[in-house]
Amino acid sequence: MADAAARVALATAPELPQLDEDGPALRAALGARGVDAGPVIWDDPAVDWSGFDLVVVRSVWDAARRRAAFLDWAQRVARATRLVNRAEVLRWNTDKRYLLDLERGGAPIVPTRFFTPQERVDLPAAGDWVVKPAVSSGALDTARYRDDGAGLEAHVRRLLAQGRVVMLQPYLEQIDEGGETALVFFHGTFSHAIRKGPILRDEVQLVQGLYAAEDIGPREASAQERSAALEVLAALPFAADGLTYARVDLVPGPGRPLLLELELAEPSLFLGHAPGAAERLADAIVVELGR
């Protein structure tokens, strides 16, 4: 049990003042452990962050649109109190070029190319491809192009003209049948997995302008998926057991699961889809309070 005086801020976006769907179960689990936890808008200038024993980044789903401001905020909070996940983790993970670091570390990733506004762009004219910004979340500004080289190029050049780094990945058709598997870890220990249905099969529908609507359900992670997820965590430039939470999003690849994204900043953790998940996260937060 935590000290009864422990105060925890669950940082969230203005559009989600009561947190996301994980919020009620997490707050209840923390309350049962003697922790006073509640939602706090991350960019509210009136908040005194030093008044909290711990700040847990949760549903700050507008951060990708304001990455510089968000990272400045994280540094300020880290100077005032403890922040999880840590500010340096948030900086690294909010630019998807982290995939290249993981690939160099031996992680099995979906083949990915990045383009910057300063370089010459050589794009495929045919095939099944996904275009997205390197700084984004919730499938914002993300689209799939099937044998539509003109549409793909227009999308890439529009993002580059905005000064954004762009990433290009092949669309793996196995996703249409099997979807994605998201594996959730607390302090490097596996908690549970869920299935995410394919969201780029049709036009992306946004919820509150923040994230794509998703088809979510429980899933038993296979031995191959758990092994791939552990390879991803082993390739991190910092220790996985120092991460309060991590979500490893895998897709079926040719012969083995591949990493689509690693979510360390503000992921949905789908606590309602696994018995005991909220309690396991609450336990991880209590551990952070004791450090």
C-alpha cells in the first residue's frame, strides 16, 4: 500500500478532461492502494506540478500536434517532481525515427523509409503502401495507397511542404485477416495483449479529432509474438524495466511478427480487456512512488 498522502496526477488532454476509457479502472485501483489520483490537463498553466508526488502521462493525445510544447512541459514537470514515463523517453518515442534505433538494435520492424524536407524523394509508382508523419498519433494524417502512385506522392509532398518528416511502409495484407496484436508491459513484465482490427482497410474515422476509431478485443499473444515483443524491448536504448508502461504493436509479417510501433508516451493500455490489468498498472505506479 502507498502512503495515504500520496498524490498522483494523471496527465490528460483538454479534450479528455476525465481521461480515456482506462481512467476509471485505474483510479479505482490506485484508490484501493491509498493513492489520491485524478486527471489533470497537461497544458493548464495554473497547475503547480510540484504539489504532486508523481505525474503519470496518460491520455495526452493532442501532444503530437504540439510536440515541442509537450516536450518543454515534460522537462518542466521532471524538474518539479517525478514524471513517468521519463522526459527523455517521451522525447525519443514521440518521433517514429526511433524505429531505426530499434532496427539497429536487432528488433524485427516493418520495413520503413523516412524522408525529410531537405532530401530528394524517390517514391514507388505501384504497390500497397502506408504514408504517415514521423510525429503523429492515432492515425492522424495517415493513409493507405493501393497502386495509386499519384495519390501517394501528393500526400508525401504535402507533408514535406509542411516541414514534416514522412515515413513510408508497405501495407502487409496479413493485417486484413489477423489485425494487430498489442502487447502491454509494466516495468518490463508482460501484462496482457489485445487485438486491434485493421484501421486502414477503409477511410479513417477520427474520434474527437484525436485518434482513429478502432475495433478492439482481447487476444492471447502467441509465443512468437511474445518473443518478438521481448526482442523489441531488448533493443531499447534504455532499460525496459525502468518503463512504467510500454505497448508493443506487432503485425503478422512473412515468417514472423514485425513491430509496427512501440508506444511509450501516451498509449491506450486497454485495461478493461484483461482481468487484473488495472491493478497491475496501479502496482507499477505504487512502485514508482516508492523510488
